[in-house]
Amino acid sequence: MNVHEVSYFSILSLVFFIIPIIIINYKLGININKKMLFSIIRMVIQLTLVGLFLQYLFDFNNPYLNFCYLVFMIFVASFSTIKSCDLNIKRMIIPLFLSFIIPNVIVLMFFNAFVVRTNNVFNAQYMITIAGMLLGNNLSGNIICINNFHNSIRENKEEYYYFLSISGNKIEALKPYFKNAILSSVNPTIASIETIGLVSLPGMMTGQILGGAIPLTAIKYQIAIMIAILIVRYFGSILALILTGSKMFDEYDILTIR
């Protein structure tokens, strides 16, 4: 199977379809044009720089450098979660970093060693690409989970105080909110798994097919990565709540920070 090269002019031609979006937004008073254009420009710059760096990373393929880049990716994910959930960076950076690195590194090493069965689990081709998919899903899962947890407690604070008063145990009082937060995090992934192949052809599978892999090989990779994503997203969400939980409440078990 041959791969057709996509030219820069071909990509630029897609901007033609952005023009009516800008016009419609302007007519309807939807104030997202600047944000949308800024996001596109930022994406192009970021992906270009990352592409150049990854090319160097893949060519050099040093295990120590590869792992350092993985740690950097996890730090970025941690900061992004803090920003999106409006958390205190000094108090939450270490707990969130641990909630990312523990499940991601364990699943990533297992995936490379026993699923892909590569001789070098630190091979940039597998380590960086698989880690990117796992982290991206873990990031969105943690943001949904933490925001749902905080908002549920704040919206139902009388109920929370009531459970706290009758049980005298913060863990018991928080159990329904903990449960709902985990469900809110993993339900989108479960729904995606249920409809994959019928409603959508996911990115990894599509990329491999476009890259020349036969469909059955791409399917096996996609099945494996979706299971890995579910595992990381589930345990990552649980760890995020557990590790940040002790810093979210005051001595009276009242939620004090976001």
C-alpha cells in the first residue's frame, strides 16, 4: 500500500472552509473567531516544532532521552490539569504528577514488553507514540473526574454535610461523589469502545492504515490501545482523587480549594 504525501499547499487549501465559519460566527455574534484562529496557528507552530524534535528523538533513540521526554510530557499533563481544574499548583503538582506517572509508566512498559513485544521498551517509535495516546486520554479523564468531584460536593454540600454528620467518616461521606466522578471519567471511553468501528475509525487504526499497514494489523493495535487507555484512565482518575484528596479539605473536612 502506497502513502500519498500531503503537501503544505493541500493543508492550506482547507483554510477555504474556515472562511464561511468565520462569516457565520460574525453574523450570529458567536465570539470565537479570534480564539479559533489563534488555536489553529498555535497548533501549526506546536506540531511543527514537536515534529522536528521527534524526528531528532527517533533518529537518536537514546533510552534516557526518551524517558526524560516522557517525564516532560507527564509534567505538561499535570500542569494542564491544574490549570483546567483551577487547582493550587504548589499543593497539587506532586500528587497529580504521581497520579499520571504511576499508571502510565506501568501500562506503557507492559504494553511495549508484552503486547508489542519490542526488544527495547524505551524505543522512541513505540514509547513516545503510545505514551502520547495514553496520556492524552488520561488527561481528559482526570480533568472530568476532578471537576465532577468538586462540583458535585459544592452543588450538594448540604447532603455532603448530612452524610458527614451521620457517619462521622469523610471516606463514607465522599463515597457517592467519588463513585460519580469515576463514572464520569470512564463512561466516554466505554462509550467509544462500544461504538468503535461502527461509528468511527479511531486515530491509531486510521494512521496505521494510511501508513501502509494491513487493516487486520491496525485493528489488533487499536484493540490493544483502547484496552490500555481504559485501564490508564480508570486507575489514573482514582489515583488523582486519592492523592489530591488529602489536600482538598480542611481540618473540618470541608472542601476548601479547587
